[in-house]
Amino acid sequence: MRQLFSDVLLILNAQNSGWENMKSLRKTKFLVLAPLLLASGLLCLSGLPAQEPPAAPVPKVAPDAAKQNPPRPQDSQIPPSQQNPTDSQSILKINVNYVFLPVTVKDGDGHLVPDLTRGEFRIFDDSVEQRLEFFSAEAFPLSVVVLLDNDLKTKDAEQVESSLSAILAGLSSNDEAFVCRFDSNFHPGKGFTRDQDKLLTELHRTRLSTDRPDVAGPDPGGPYSGPTINGQSAVSPGAPPIAASTVIIGEKSTKALDDAVYEASQLLKDRGRDRRKMIFLISDGENGKTNHYTYDNTVKELLRYGVSVYSLGVGGGFYERKFSRLQSYAHDTGGDVFYAAKRNSLESLYSRVTEQARNQYTLGYNPRGNDKAKDYHTVEVRVRREGLSILTREGYYSVTGPR
């Protein structure tokens, strides 16, 4: 130990010595102190508990890096795991200038094609190809207005009534539904609900009435109905009662289908962009001339708020060419049309409709290079893969509200 203290004193006195002497003394200090320090260090460490290794250094970010490379709106809200190949639903809440297109793709057998990628789609706005800025193949929750024709033929009404509970099979716990009826007037139900028990109860209690006290039936002595007794034909006593919910004048119905679809669109307009908005129209397709809203005005509202119509034709309207209105609404809004003549086919079609509506691709873009002066813009979606059919809306209106 005396030798150790001597060496230390020599080192302290060497401060006024030259640089070369200092180097020599440092070597001497190291050679002398190293064994002692090592031994003492081992003795001290043997009594200490094990410690965690130090944390890895955090990389420094230049203060201007965020300004130089600002994140895209969708990237700031989307976990990295969801940005490729599909983007998150949260992007649907950003810039109102974006156009979002729900797109259904089917193969030659009518089956949904679920494996398309972002690069296989092309979008044209007013014939100008656009940059696809948002792509999603995720299933979206549904906001559904179930719009029931309240003036069907008796047999058709019974088939629809008995099948309504099967609608639940196609709805998930995140979906919401609003049950409404229409004839010459629109009859909204109890509002949107996600509670499947409440919805089932409402569907069970839904009756498609053909007896409306506030609408006069045909004149019992009129030229189109013939004489009646208690609502039944006096000429053919076994014939079914004459429906009184819709006035028949010259074999033309006063059923207001256009008004009903318009009113249904207003119920859906405030549902969020993160939901797939659809009208499930179940009807025989008859439409009167007493509508307050025209077809064009109604379609404009549907496109304005991104509502798709899925039509289900019931009865013999297909053979009588009465389904044209159902086809037009489905075609112009990017929905689809189905036909059913029996209860079993109705029940299976309910699930097909909701599955197709939920599992669409969603394409989004910010229009560039199109004609900004136009109110209505045409849209065309193509896929590079051959042999596939595409269902989507064929245009949109320039508006400041949600699309």
C-alpha cells in the first residue's frame, strides 16, 4: 500500500512535468492500479444484484424532418400493419373533396372476387385517369333501410312477411337497420337499431297491410272494380278482397315508390362515411304518377350521400316488365337487383344482398384534371384482370357535403 501511495504522489507531482513524463507515469499508474482495482471491483460486484442492460439510444430526429416529409392524412391515422395493401376505414373521415366508390367485382359465375389488389384497379373521372389514393378490401359495417312495399298482392305480401326475420342472418352486431314501409305514403319505423333482439321483434310484428283507412278504395260501382259486397266481388264471391291501400285509376297505381326511396335516402344521409349506406328495397316495382320527387331528383340525393340501392323484386313483375324501376335504382347507385318468387328464395337472397354490400372494395381519389365547372361527373372503374364484371355507381355530383 505504501508503494501505491508513493505512485499516487508521483503522479500528482507530475503535473508540471513534460508531456512525455506524464505518459510514462500514466502507464506506471495503470500497471500498478489495474490489479488492485480489478480485485476490489470483483469483491464489490459479488455483493450487488444483477442489473438490466442500459436502454438502446433513441435516434434523434431533426426538428424540420416532419415539415420536409409530412405524413399523408391516411397514414397519420392508420397503423403501419394496415396501410398495405389496404388502408384503414378512418380515412373515410378526411377531405370532403375525395370521391369514394364502393365497388363489387364478380366472376363469370356471379361469385364475388375477393383477391384483387390496389394495382389491378383503374379509375377514370370524366374520362381522365385518376391516381388511386385509397384502397380497402375490408368489410364495412352496414347502415340499412329495409324499405318494404306495403301494397303487394296478398300472396306476395304473405311470402315477404313470413321471410322477414331471415334478414337478421345477414346482419352483424356492428350493423344497424331501420325498417320502413311505403304505399302511397312513406311509413318510417322505430329508427336505426343495432339490437338484434329489438330488430327481430320489429320484423316479426311488421305487417304489410292492404287496408289503409286514410286512402279511399275503388268506387264499388266504378267501371274497373264491378259491384262489391263487404269488399268482395259480387260477381265472383270467392275472389280475394279488393286492396284499398292504393287507388287504381285506369289500371294505374298511385303507389309512390320514388318518394319512398327519396325519404329513405334522407334517413341515411347523416350516417358516417365509415359505414356502408344502403337501401334494401323489396317491392313488385309498381310506381304511380303521384310522386312528389322525380326519379332524377331521387338518384341525385342517393349519389350525394353515397347510398346504394339493392332491389329485390317479388311477384310476377318480372314477366310483366314492372321491375324496370328497381333495376334503374340499383344500376345508377352501384347496387344490384335480385328476383324471387318464393319464400325460400327470399330468405337466401337476404344474406346474399348484405354479404355483397358489406364486402365491396372501396376506392378513393382526389379528382384531378376533370371539368370542375360540371355539376355531374362520370366515373368508370376498370380492372386489369379479364373476365370480371364491375358494379359501382357511374357518376357523382359536385357537392361540399359527404359523398
